[in-house]
Amino acid sequence: MSRSDHGHLHFINPFKMIFSRESHQAPEELSLLNEFERTLATSLATLKPNDSLPLFSLSWMRHAVESLSEIHTKTKDLITDLQFPVSVWEEKWIDIYLNDSVKLLDICIAITSELSRLDQGQLSLQFVFQILEMSNNSLTSEQLKLVNAALHDWLKLFNCKNLKLENCHDILKNFSCSPFPEEAKCSAKGCILMRALYGVKVETLMVCSVIIVAVSGCSKYLLELHVPNKFLWSNVFNELLAVLLPEIRAHLSSKNSTFLKEVEAVKMCVWSLHDLTGCAHDSEEIISNEVHVVYPEGDRLNRNELKEVDVISAEKLAGQGKSEMLKELFSDLAIKTEKLSEELDLLSSQVDRFFQIVLTGRQALLSNLRASNMQTIERNREESIC
């Protein structure tokens, strides 16, 4: 995966002049707003990475997308509780919502395309396991060549660019700069809605930015978000960024070519097997039972970051027969491949769920607008008859 030193995207806060806490809001409306902002704060707090949920992992991404689905659903509930139907929204709010929803759908499509690309790569590894099963773990020289070719195909995944991901830079930039109306032009319920949408947008931008950075390994997708301290979720968000940004920058400046933990675990096994089975390749050296694995510079990894990856050292290989080494590596690869496939499926399901939530919300808004327009037309017709 490629990496770039492009400057980060900056989030331009479109809410500089809106949402003072002193707006004339009914107690029940203010209670709904406070409850929503506390829910958002809780959602953000769960995104803090830990040992069981490391930042650059498919499992963290799955959890993050799930949190987006939940908070977007809560936004729909808030609109219902406020008794603030689309028919009374200002036209500019509707335009902003529709434009932002399109950008979100495009981002979901880009992420899904990358997950599909990784999933398709699993076919090469499944072919390897089929050869092993057919050979009863006793590979002929011809079968070794087939295995080596399949492993090589999997490694080529990281030399291919995803054009949909490339387009995400402009999508995120436009998404972060969407305008919003000023407070003076908002009703009390309108201010609550805009304030809630702002919080949801901040979390959405942050999660999408981190995910795209993780799957692309490119710094240009990293958004630097700055929010005022007036929200109930502001401190939690700023504390989260204080954890995420240093870790992201450390990874971006390292020599790691792959940021996803589950992918890296498989990649290490594949590299070892690729070298061991490819006697004709320049990247290996096999003398008797001693194997020296030579990784390209771009794929050399920091040992401190590979505690859970079983790297087969030259010393370890020297003490084993080639057949035994292959069995051990293939067994390790099978376990890690199964884990990767499982996480890819779970994350893909969450992204699809989020896509459907955004899509149905957009469709519902359009449907309500059509119904409202029809009512207006009918009312005007009746008035003209009278």
C-alpha cells in the first residue's frame, strides 16, 4: 500500500456563529438535546483503542462503523421526538443533508471496494489450501510452483491502487467544508437539529478519515478536526483525538507498508512461504535446510510492532526439515487467514448496514418532500377554487 506525505485535510468549522446554549429552547427540547449529546459522548468514548481493540485493525474499524450506525439512527429518533418533520425544514438544510448523504454513500462504496479487493485476494490463499489438501501435505515440485505463484498473486494486492479510495480525498474535503445556516436564521428546534447534526458529522468525518488512512496507508486523508468546547461531547472528542493522532502519525512515519493488524499477520506468513517455496526467486536463499528470508525494504517491519506475528527466523528454520517448516507455516497461515476472512466479513456487514441507514434516511426525506409538495399543491388548488 502506498504512502504519501501530503498535508492533512483541515476541518473548517461551519458552526462558528451558531448554537449558543442560551437560545430560547423549551425545557423538554433542551432535555432531548442534552440526552443526545451525552449519547454522542458515550459513542466517542468507546472508540478509544485498547489492547483488545487496537486502532489499526479491522476489529476497531468494525466497532467504529457500528457506532456510526447507532448515532445516525439516534439522530432520526431525535427528529421524531422533536416533532420537527422535514416539511418545516428550511430548504438550505435539506440541500445540505442531501449533499452530505451522497458524500457518505460514496465513502461507503470506496471502503467496500477496498474490503472486496482484500476479500478477493483470499481466493489465492484458498487455492493454496486446496493444493495442500489434494497433496495430503506432501507437495511435489510442480505443486510448490503453483503455491508460490498463488502466494505471489496475493502479495501483488499491495502494489495495486484503488481508484475509489483515491477519490476520497476530494470527497472528505468537500464533506468537511459543507456550509450551515447561521443561528439567527434558525428556530429553536432548528438550532437543536443543527447542533445534533454537527456532532454526528464530526464523529462521521473522524471515523471515515481514520478508516481510509488505515486501509490506504496515505496521510493525505487524515483530517485535523477542531471543535469548540461548548458541547457535552467536546472533552471526550478532544481526548480521543489526543490518543488517535499521535498513534496515526507514528504509523504514517514508520516503514510499515500495511497498517491493518489482521492483514499484516497474514502477510508475514505469506512472505515466509513465498520465499521458502520459490527456489527460483531472487528473494530467497535455501541451502540444505537453512532458509534466509529477505524482505523488500518497503516490507521490513518493526519487531516491536509484531508481537502477535509468528516470524520464522533463519535460526528456527535451520533446526527443522523443509517439509516440517512448510507444515508449520501453512498451519499458521490457515489460522490467520480464517481470522482475516472473519473480520472482513464482519466489517463488510457493518459498512453495508451503515450504507443502508444513510440511504433509507435520504429516501425517506425525499419521500416526505414529495408528499409535502403534493399537499401544498392540493391546498393551493382548493384555495384557487374558493
